[in-house]
Amino acid sequence: MRTVSLVGSTGSIGTQAVQVIESAPEQFEVVALAANRSVERLAAQARALRPKIVAVGDGSLTTALSRLLPPGIEVVGGPEGLAHVAEVADVVVNGVVGFAGLVVTMAALQAGKRLALANKESIIAGAPLVREALATPGAEIVPVDSEHCAIHQCLRAGPRGAVSRILLTASGGPFRGRSREDLAQVTVAQALAHPTWSMGPKISVDSSTLMNKGLEVIEAHVLFDVGFDDIEVVIHPQSIVHSMVAFTDGAVIAQLSHPDMRLPIGYALCYPDRLPTGYGVIDWEALSSLEFGAPDREVFPCLDLAYRAGRHGGLMPAWLNAANEVAVDAFLAGKIRWSSIPGVIEEVLGAYEDVLGGTMTIDAVLDADASARRRAAEAVEAVEAVEAVEAVEAVEAVEARSDQDRDS
């Protein structure tokens, strides 16, 4: 039986991981749970799963959490608490959203654990640190992102030296086929309405801008040691083919299933074995077509911004990730338009300063993240001011036309 720590247990990945574990109780034991602030949901999971340790990322909530738990469960808090639960199990599921997942990734790998990784931001921001930590005996990453899990499976078909190209598929998000003019006034609700996947707000917005795919390009480069020129993004609206690997002899190996994150979660938990329960099973008689095409890089410039940061390397991916998180938060808060997200990120990348000067450290990554967030906040304020003026001018223009219509 494998012991499991679920970090981000109350989120989308965490709750689906619980379902997978409950489907095979003889194979897994949950020994630790962690969430950032969702104390009541975390306590409910703990009462059901009876872990040994429960952590809350917001350390001020440890007392409140303790009151909701049965006796005998250890409660820890803060980033140190999240790191602790990443050290106590055979498999650590990192379902934390955003840069905050870096501490979990590093703690799990440095403890020599298997990391079932759904937090791409930690790989992107801290790639050299992650590579170094992977040298720890026992440390390994099995990706949970559906695309990287698919690549992981496809690579089992041949030696790494025979890989010609990685083909990352993307649904295209809710705005596939739309023009820039069509997307000038996108609402939050529209951006969150993903056509095939049910995800949290941040990842849903990233999918709508194709930044999610850009981040996945950098992640694929780090995980599979493939050059950026050999990683291609392919639009596939059905989300049945989750990614492909092309080999030197012309063969292309693909992983297919209906969209269901429980499949890659189960794969990461069981690898090299497989779950006895099937998720995302295809009804071949009902499957009518599979479409593929190229992304529209003019309408979705975030994809090329990610390639730019990835190719530059160093701390620029950390700047990219931080700028994107700030811009997305600003859009979700109604401060800037959806169409302004790429401009904020480009402004931050243009101000990038490579101050590394030597070996990358966790402090250097944290400093880069903080610097980029300050730049991004300034860029958001500037954009917000411009858009406020434009909004007033638009209202005045409408009122002026109304006055002219009445006069005529």
C-alpha cells in the first residue's frame, strides 16, 4: 500500500484525487492533507480520510482548524507546514495553484519522494532548482497535467534518443476562432466558460489566453529535456488526444481518452502500474471526428511570450509566471480587460533584468517573483487608468449620439 499526501486537497485536483483513492482503498492510504485557507472543507476531508497530519497554508488558521478536527490529528501551518506534509508520504500530489506550489515541489523532491505534479508554475519558475532536487535518490516527477501525463505515457514507446518532436494539444479555449475585435469586451464569465474542462478561475483564464499552453511548453522542455524548436502546439478542440510524441522513424504515438483528470491522477499514483478503474473511457461508436489545426498567434500572443521567456531561460520564466498571475488576478477583479493581459505581461518581460549572476537559489527565485509582481502591479495601474478614461469617453460618445438623435 502506498501512502499519499494531498497538498491542495480542497481544490479541483485534490478532490478528484480523493475520488481516485477511494476507488482503490486497498492500494492507497492518505496520511496527510493540506490546503491554503479552506478550513471547513479541509476538516471535512480529514474527518472522512483520517490522515495523521493536516496543514493549512495560512498559519493564522491553525487554531480554527484544530477545533474542527477529531483528536489525534497533528495540525501544522504556514509554508513550513506545507513543506512538512510533502515529506511524509510515498507519493505527494501537488495540486496547489500558482507560484505557491514551489515550496511543496522542492520539499517533496528533496525528501526523495514521488511528486505527482499538477502545479506547473513551480517547474517554470524554479527549473534549475527542480532539476538539482531530482538528483536526490528516490526523487521523481510523474506529471498530472493531462498533456504531460500523455507525453510521459507516449515516451514509453521508444528510447529518448529516437524522439523527434513533442506535440502538445490544446482545446483552443472558449475563444477559438474569434478575432481581436470579437474579444475586445470579454467578460469574466465568458473567459471561465471552458468548452471541455472544469477548472479553477486562474487556470481557466490562462486557457482562454493560451498562456496555459505556453506554460506547458516550458514545463515540457524542463520535464522531458526537449528543445523549444521541437515542441509544437496543436489545436484540437475535442480534447480527446491529450498530446503526442513523434519519433525519428515517422511514427506518432498519442494518448486518447475523454477529458477526465482522474485518469492522469491515477496514473501518477500507480505508475508504473495502472488503476483497475477506468476513467475517460471512449465510446468509439459515438466518436465522430478529431480535428487539428494551428494556434492563432496574433489573437493569442501569450503563447509566444511564453516561448520567448522559455528560450531566454534564467529567471525570465519566473518573471513571466508572476506577471501572468498578477494580470489574471486584475482581470478577475474587474480592473483590466481580458485583452490587456498580454500587454501587462509583455511590459514586465521588457523590464526584465537578469541579476542572477551565478548559481540559482530559492531566494533568487523568490526575489525575481517579487520584483516581477511589483512591475506587473505598476503595469496594471497604468492600464487601469487608460481603460477608465476610455470607458468615460465611450459613455460620453454614446450620450452625444443620443442627443443628436433626439435633436434630429
